[in-house]
Amino acid sequence: MIQHCPLMLAPVLLAATSATAAEPLSGAQFDAYATGKTLTYAENGEAYGAEQYLPNNRVRWAFDEETCLEGVWYEKDDNICFVYEDGAAPQCWNFFLEHNKLRAIFNGDNGTELYEAWATDGPLACMAPGLGV
């Protein structure tokens, strides 16, 4: 009868756990990935919005391509937090890089989870506030 030694399995189990328990991106990692890109996010297969990541932690967010909000992001603990010109409270997220795309989990009551649907190097096509019908 062959007996299995639990200690021999420990490195295999530890490696499997480490691979599945990804750490949130740091501010430096998030900056290196996102700056210079415009990322469109989706939730459950539906477009959620897009954000353009500018130098010096500046961002431009749009739920649609008509009106954009200017803002900034900053690192706080394991979170990337966003503050926009509309004066709303900071919105903090955990970002993970998975399969060369971002996944974001909102740190709030609703637990929204977004994923990067696509990326471009171009700016958001924002309409200036007050224009249009």
C-alpha cells in the first residue's frame, strides 16, 4: 500500500493557491498599464462606460460618448480611487490584470464587477457640456 505524504503535496497546493489568489494592482502597476489608453468596460456582456487614462493620474470618464467627467485617481490601501468634477464621493475599486486585460471590483454596497472589453490609444469623443438637444 502506498502512503501519500501530506508535506509532498504542500508545494503543489501552495502554488495552485498563489496562482488563483491574485493581488490587486498597485498604483504603479495600474499607472503602467492604463496611462495612454482609453478602456471600455463591460458588465455582464453589456457596455458600462469608457475611461481615458491621462498623464499625472488624470482621467476622463463617460457612461456614453456624449458627456465626459474629468477626474483624478489615487492609490489608497489596495484600492484605486477616483474623484470626478461632479463632486461625488470617491469611488474605490480593486483592479486585477487577468489575461492581459483589467477586471475591476467596486468597493461599495453594490459590488459591481467590470471587465475591460476593449482598449484604444485614441481619446474619448466627448461632447462639451450644454451642447446638443
